[in-house]
Amino acid sequence: MANVIKIPAKVSLHKLFREISRELGFSDEDIDNYAMDVFELLDKWEQQGFVEVYENYSDRKVGRLKRSDLGKYAIPWYLELYHARISEKNDPLIVLRKDNEDQRGEYSFSVRFLITHDKMFGSLNEKNNEAILKKIKMTVDTLIKKGNY
């Protein structure tokens, strides 16, 4: 049984999307190659007026958001962060931040950057190393904060 929550939302592309994606190792060519997938998702979310959030692997689907703060050592760095696949491939992901809620209960999300699973959550070898995971999450948090100003 699907456990997917629909959240009324407006989603926009953050002005530092390209810059921060570059910092995470994506070339301009890479970013341009993924742009159509990202813009298709932005259009989909605008047309439907909501985003879908899932928790269970069985509910995973391109364009569905997953809370990023559910993993090991994710709090406090990944609070208000979500990630989504932009294609059937595992990578890259887009990282979204839930920015605010208006009086009608509609949220604003901003698509902050492209990232790989390993850079967001650690490689298989790193997943049980608390120090490495905290460092990874603090790095992502720094990039998110860069976009908050």
C-alpha cells in the first residue's frame, strides 16, 4: 500500500543552482544535460500544485520527494531538506529545501542543486563511519546556507 503524502507547494529553481552544482563536481555540460529533466519536474509540480513525499522504498518514483533527515546522523543538518530523483537512474538527485508556508498552508520549496547519493549520504564504505557522515552532512548544510543569503 502506498504511503505517499501530497503537500500543496510551489517549487522554484534557486538562483545558485548552477554555481552550487558546479561546486559538487558537475560541469556546465552535465548541468545542461540534466536541465530538461529538472524543468519537466518543475513544470509538473506547478501544473499539479503539489509535491508528493514518500518514505518507503516501494513508493519511490521519479519526481517524488523524500525527506533527507531520515538517515543516520542527518539531524540537525538535513532538517527541511528533501531529495528527489530526476530520472530512473539513481544519480543525480536534486536537493530541495522547504522554505516557508503561506497562510493557506501552501509551502514554497527551492531546488538548490544536483548531487550524487555518495556526496549526500556517503558511499557504502562510509555509511557506518559517524565522523565521515557528519562531515558530509555539514558540507551539504554549508552549501544550503550559502543559498539562504
